[in-house]
Amino acid sequence: MDYEYFNSKDKIGKDDYGLKYVDDYGYGYKCTQFKLKFPPQHQTIQPGMEYLMEPKPIFDNPNYIACGKLQNKVAIVTGGDSGIGRAVAISFIKEGAKIVIVYLNEHKDASDTKKYIESLGGECLLISGDVKNRSFCDYIVKETMNRFGKLDILVNNAGVQYQQKSLLFISDEQFDYTMKTNIYSIFYLTKSALKEMKSGASIINVTSVTTFYGEPELIDYVTSKGAIVGFTRSLATNLADKNIRVNAIAPGYFWTPLQPACWEKEKIPTLGFDAPMKRAGEPFELAPMFVYLASDDASYTTGQVLHINGGLYKG
């Protein structure tokens, strides 16, 4: 693959892995070619830190034209500090929403996201804590109501994944941690949010393409993401008469902190190359689908799982 180069004050002549422009924060805005090859890297922390990644994920599309689809809406986005959650939060802000970003302990990523949102003229509330905790989920909703007075959109995006070569290597503790982070948290937070949501509200859960083809080295993760699909479909039917829509998005392989935090470093350079489009996705490429499901454009859409995966799975 041919790479272009950029010159900056501290990265003269360094391979930019397809990024055309990098701002003062080190964020890439535009990609000259989508067949990105990422350098080997691994993080020993979950769910990962975006500021440590090389190259930085592309979370914003400068050519996106907003038209107020979420004007005066209030949204909670878990895992909104980085990755897919960051891209979603920024797209919601552009469409006129106010955002509550919930994150575990990624304070620098969260602060960077908040600064970026404020540079766009948006309003953002950061809440740090563990969504596995039922009382914390109640606290999130309480603080949202205290700050903004209503809740229109809930995006359940927070999650963890651990690579293990065999079921025998998955400890009881890891299985419990994965399930509680990825599905218990959705149960707790959605239950609390429903007490404040009105007709026309939207709940968007993040599942994964791995649920549909059965990734062999993410058994506990796939199990939790499969549970999200069932939860989404059942809850959608249950809430249909209240006009509260529940849908899910199943991303393929996207360049987010979850990838280097999960996979062995040797896998990273070929991330997403088994998809027909031969590349991993960038977070900004998912964001418009969240806008659609959160907006009135999707007023007759509920109980659906929408697939964005470069053709890896035809849903």
C-alpha cells in the first residue's frame, strides 16, 4: 500500500497511515484512502484509551451537513468519551442535541471530547463511573434530569471485549465482568431511563457483527452482544404502544480503542481486511446511522438491528 506523508512540528516525514490532516490535538479529520493499515499496538487496559492510539481514529466528518434533526433533544451516550461513542456524541451535537457522556475512567479522552463539543458550540455533561453498578445508572439519569430537565435518547454503547483462544481460557471472573459490563449495564440504565422517557423517545443499543458470524476468540463478548439483540427485539415490542422505539446497531470492525485493548498487537495491521471492502471502518462512518435512529426520520423503525460492516455480514 502506498502511504502519503504529512509534515508537522513534531512528526516530520512520518508515515501518516492514510490521514491527510491532523490538528493540534492530533486528531485526523479526513482520510485520503480507506484501506488503512494500522501499526502493531496493544493496550493493557480496558476499554482502552484513544489518545494512545496511532493513528487517531477519525471521529468527525467535516463535510457532514446537519439540519437540526435532534434540535433541543437530550441524549445519554455511554462510552461517549472515545471511539464510536465520541463520533455519535459529536454528530448529535451537530444536529442540535445536548449530550450526557458517561465513561469509566478515561478522563483525558472525555475531556478532549468535551472540549471539541464546546468548540462546536454544544453543551455536554461528563459523568464518570461504572455502569455495572445499578445505583450509578440511577445517578446518571438523575443528573441528566437535574441538568437538562428531560431525556429523549439513550445510546447504550459502553462495552469491553477480551481475546481468548479457547473457552477454557475464559475465567469465571472475566465472563462475569464482560456480561455485567455489556448487558447488565443496559438493563440497569434503560430501566432507569424509561421512568423519564416520553412518547417519541429512542433507545439505541450497540451489539456487534461478531454475534452474527460467531467470532471464535471472543466467546463471552459474542454471548453478551447476542443478549443485546434479544433484549432490543423484546423491549421494542413491549414499548411499541408507548411510541418509544428500541433499535440496535451492529458494527463490524471499527478503529476504536476497544481494538488495541483487546487484540494481540500482530492482528492490528490487518484489522478489517477480511471484509469485502478490505478495511476497518472509522467511527464517523457509523454516526449518521445513530442520528437516523434517534431522529423522527425513524418514527416507524423499531426492533431492528442495522448492520454497518463493510460487507462482512449481509444482514
